[in-house]
Amino acid sequence: MDKVRVGFKTIEWVKDRVRILDQTLLPESVIYKEINSPAEMREAIRLLRVRGAPLIGISGAYGAALSAYRHRMSGSVAPIRDDIRLLRRTRPTAVNLFWALERMQNILDEAGPSGELRDALLREAVLIHEEDAERCRGIGTNGFTLLDDGFTIMTHCNAGALATGGIGTALAPVYVAHSQRKRIRVFASETRPLLQGARLTAWELAQNGVDVTLIVDSARGHVLATEKVNCIIVGADRIAANGDTANKIGTYPLSVLAREHGVPFYVAAPLSTFDLTLDSGKSIPIEKRDADEIAAFGRRRIAPGDVTIFNPAFDVTPHEYISCIITEKGVLRPPLKESIADCFSTP
Ligand code: MRU
């Protein structure tokens, strides 16, 4: 199968800095922004200029490499250690960030002279990036086998190329099927409050010639009841050892709707998104974001000033609602706890 490509790069190391596609400006403007320091990288992650679990991990890794470049004269690893600690504090739910920073920390712990350290950290960050592109390809190839010509798929949030260093997770099988001339239609739910479905998924699928229809989150039940939707594919931010899966807020109710309507519910994620230290989804930390994301629409305030707002960015889908998990290593089927354990115990 030929390599499937999308027409943009989410992140790239250029000379001694990082270039990111600023996702807060999409779809109106396609603007690349230079990131010159770990502090700028932290800001980019927090503000969702770069977002999506795998891309947050890659960004964290490049943030650590930037630290080595900025502190190269000091001869001490302490400032790099501090930067890694601060990068860990940017977003709590996507485990890929902690997974990638752990790898960077390991390189630091094995550190040789400072010149070599800088190169070693950059090499590791680039490797994490390249491996992610490869993992996305694997997910695409494995997920492709679940899609027939003429399929209609529903997805939520953005688990596409914009969320990774490659062709995405949930959207990777779609891109592979599309490249093989299978006719695929996608319903994308807009994803309140930050509209990753409307701004990002609709944009990247349309850019790549995939037939996409945008709906509001509250239309999903109606669409599942009245249209033929063959399957739902979503991404993941963290998957516990029993298969419970944290993903963008609104994923859990979608899984309940899927069960009600007899539609298969697939999660697509690389192995870097699994957190086997957690027995179940109950212990996954859920990010709570700023009230203003809900209280205002663009610049216009839409809620009374004194109302209490609760803004969890993720929810947890219990493993019982998941038909299978598509990984780069294969499709994991229920009982998920056993198939996850098998997957991690075989080379
Ligand atoms: O808040 P975001 O935009 O980072 O949330 C992204 C998601 O929830 C994605 O579905 C998930 O990270 C998987 S990305 C391949």
C-alpha cells in the first residue's frame, strides 16, 4: 500500500527551533508559528495551539530538546530537568505527554558531555515524532480492514492528522480507505466548547477530499436514529488496563447512543496512549478548563456573569461500551483487559 499523506505538517524541528501549525487559528488562517523556548512550548500546549494526545507528547519532547538548546552554555542538566517538570504540568489527561517526557528524562539521566546531550535529546524527540507517524500508518492499515466501500462513519473531536505526527488515529483508517478508492462518508460532531470537530476535523477531511458532514453534538442521537451509520471511530487520551478510555468530553454519551442504536463503537489509539499503571478509568485525571470557554462564544459573552460553570475537557467511556480498540499492533477485541495484557506482553 502506498504511503498516505496529508497536505500539512503539524510540527517540525527547524534548525534550532520548532515550527507548529497554530491550531487555534484554523480554519480561517493556516499560520505556522515559531516556538523558541520551553516556556513558549508550554503556552502552545496549554492554549491548544498544538493538541491531541500524540501531538501533545511530541510537542513535550521537542520542548525538552529546546531546553537543551537554550541552556547549552550552563553545563548543568538542572535547568533541563526543571523544564521537563514544568512541561509535565501543562495538560493532565493525555498520557502521551508523560510517556514522551519520561523518554526524554531517561536520555537526560544517561547524560554525557553537554554537547552530546543536546544532540541526544533532539534525536530522541525526532524519533518520538517519526515513530508516531509510523504508529498512525499501522492504525490506518489495521482499521482499514473494518471499513467497507460505501460506509458512513461518525467521529467526535479531532483525532486526525492534526492531532498527531502522522495521518491521525481515528481518521487514519478513513484516509487509508479513501486512498484505496473506498467511498467513505464521515459525520463529524462539532465538539463544544472548543469546536475541534467543526474547526479541525471538518477542515482536514475536506482538505483531503473526504466527504464530511458537520453536525452539532446534540444531533448525534437523531443522526444515529435516522441515518445509516456503520460505525463510530474516536481517538483516546488515556486508556486504562481494563480498556476504559478517556477522550474528549461528549465521547461517553456517544458510546451510550451507539449501544442503544446497535452501532459498533471503535477507539483508535497508539500503544503510547495506554496507561497500564491504572486498573480502570476511575483514576484517570480529567482536565478542568477555564469557565470562559463555555461562558463566551468567540468574543461574545453568552452566559450571565455570576453563573457557576463546570468545564471538564474529557470523559471516560467504560470498556463495556467499546467494540474494539484499533492499535498499530492489531485490533484488540473484548475482553479488553485480556487482549490489552496480551498485546503488551508479546513483542
Ligand atoms: O483537547 P484536545 O483537543 O487535545 O482533545 C483531543 C482529543 O480528545 C482527541 O480525541 C484525542 O487526544 C486523540 S488524538 C489522536
